[in-house]
Amino acid sequence: MSLTDKYLNDKFLNDIEGHLLLAATREEGRTAAARFSAPLHWLTDAQRGEVERRFEAAYLALARVSWRHTAERAGRLRDEYEATYHDLRRRLLAAWLVTCAVALGVLVVCLA
């Protein structure tokens, strides 16, 4: 599998996951809207439909804002972890080089 195929496959799976998440959230919004409007017996069917439609739209908008915040936070965390990882690698390489230099120095002194 080439790198391009892997990228396209990952993108395809991410798109499917996004559509499934959106569909599930819409269904949750519809269910929450129906629960919200159920005790409002004085509403006509048209009014109830409008309240449910607006409630579902607000529910979906809030979910999108939440997803956006989560994605931004995940990006910031990834950047922080990558920076820490690179710093750790640099320090480990420096320690390894110092250790090799000391061992080489000890070996030279012992052989002299």
C-alpha cells in the first residue's frame, strides 16, 4: 500500500466517522427536542415542530462548538507533547555522546 493510498484510506475512514458522528448527534438533538417539547401541551403541532427544529439546531451548534474546542485543545496538547519528546531526545543524545566520550577517554588513558 502506497503512502497516497494510506492517506486516502485514512481520509475516507475519517469522513465516514465524521458523518456517523454528525448523524448520531442529530438524532440525539431530535430526541432531546422531543423530550423538551413533550410537556408543552398547549403548543400546536406546527409550534411544536418549530420548537423542536430550533432546539435541534441549537443542540447541533453547541456540539460543533464543543468539537472545535476539543480539536483545538488536542492540537495544542500534541504540539506540547511533541516539543517535550524532541527535547527529551536531544537530552538523551547529548547524554549518550558524553558517555561515549568519557568511555573513550577512559579507554585511551587505560591503554596509554
